[in-house]
Amino acid sequence: MAIRMARRTGTGIKASVFALAGLTCCDWSARADPNRDVLPMSLTAEHFQALLEHSPFTRSLNLSDTLVLTGFAELNGELFVTLIDTTDGRTMAVSEIPNLLGWKLVEFERPEDLEVARASVAMEGGETVRVYYDKERARKASELTARGVRERSLQFAVKMIAHNILPDSINEIQDPVEKGRAIAKFIEGGGFDRAPDDAIKMALSQSNPQARGTVMSAAFGRLGGGVGGIQINDAVKRLNSLEDGRDRDFAINGLAHGLAGRDPKSALKWANSISNEGFRKVVVENVTRRIERR
């Protein structure tokens, strides 16, 4: 077989022909040595056992940088040190007996003063890391722990709320955006008027941003409208408990629309407090039209 190749020169294109001894791609495997294994040996699960047990993708590459010593105690003659992971706020206790992770305490220096104490912890794979106390890093990691607890509590509460309040037709919806719209309509129809704060919890539990904003606006719309005798000060207090950002902006959107019918001046004031400039402009225009219609 021959292949013609071209290359550019200073004056034009020059062609060259290369012969490959009549060999084609189909000939290579055909001319392989019949006494030689062409395919490699097949792999089994045993080949990957070490990787599965000590995967570099499921642990921190430098645990000395991510773990912080937070305390120590002696229980029934056994010394325990407590650690916190600064990446996710997870806490754990380690002693001379391996814990569920296979970690064990091999040395604890200067226990008389936590601020200068040092714990040496042996990992399951044989690595030993030294962990120190750091007040600021421990504080930030503890905030992650508290946030995780709040999120898990919220998820549990919302599951109970959904089971007890939302109709099955909404709970069965799979698309998050569609489900968010359905929940919002249910709220606007008075479905949460006996427990308006549950509507806010429902909003905060939505992982899809669009659904979250839709439900949040509906929840605060009912609060702004004074459902169940809710006073505006109580609604504002609940709104101020939200962090600045998207959730708060959508809460203000709902509150402003809810106030439009009974306190137009406050409605416009709240609408103009939205942090996102583009969203603020849209809400102010919508609230203004709503006031004019009334």
C-alpha cells in the first residue's frame, strides 16, 4: 500500500510517496505470532482491592492540614482525644483502640496544656499524622458541624411536613421546578395558613434554585398578606433571620407583593431593598402595577 504525503516548501507544495510493504491495518493482527498471546490477561476484583481499601479519592491527601485537635479525656483509664475535620465539620474520638475508621492514638504529648498538645494518630493504611490544637480553625469547623445538624433537622422536618400537609399529587411530582410551582400554588391557596413557618421550611428545603425562589416568594407573600393574624413585625423578624442573598431577595419579593394591598408604601420600600439590581427593578415594577390596579 502506498501513502502520498504533501509538505509545504518555500516555493510551493512538494509531494512524497511512502510504501508500507503492502501492509494494511487488517494485516497486522493476521500476521501476529500464533504462539504469542495477543490479548492481555483479564482483570479481576482482586487487582483493585488495595485501591478500594485505601483510595486516594476518599480521604484527604494531607490529614495533618485538615484535622484539628479539640480536646482529650480519660475514661475508665483509657485516654481519648477528640478531633474535628475542617473540611466538613465531622468530629471523631480516637484512643489506643482502633475506631471505626481504623485510626488509633499512638502518642499524646504535653497533655497538661491543650494549646501546645500534640496527638500522633496512626491511620488504617499505616500512615501516622500529628494533630495540633487551633482555636480559630476549630471554631470554623464547628460552624460546619452546626450547619450540617441544622440541615439534617430541616430535611427531617420537611419530610414530615410534606407527608402530613402536602397532597400526594404534589409529593409524587419528580421534576423539581414543576414541584416547586405546585407547592407555591398550594401555599397561595392557603394550604399552609395554619403553619406559615412550615411553608418557609419547605422553601429552604428545595435544592433547585428556581423552585426554592418560587416557594420562598409564595411563603412570604402569605405572611405579607397577614394570614392567620400574622403581624408585619413577625414577618419581618422571620425575613431578617435569612442570610443576605438570593433567599432573602425572593422572601422580600413575596413580602412586598403581600403588603401591596394593605400597606403600599411599605411594599415599595421593601421592593427597593432587594440586593440584586436586575431583580429589584422587576419586583418594583410588578409591585407598582399591583398597587395601581388596587
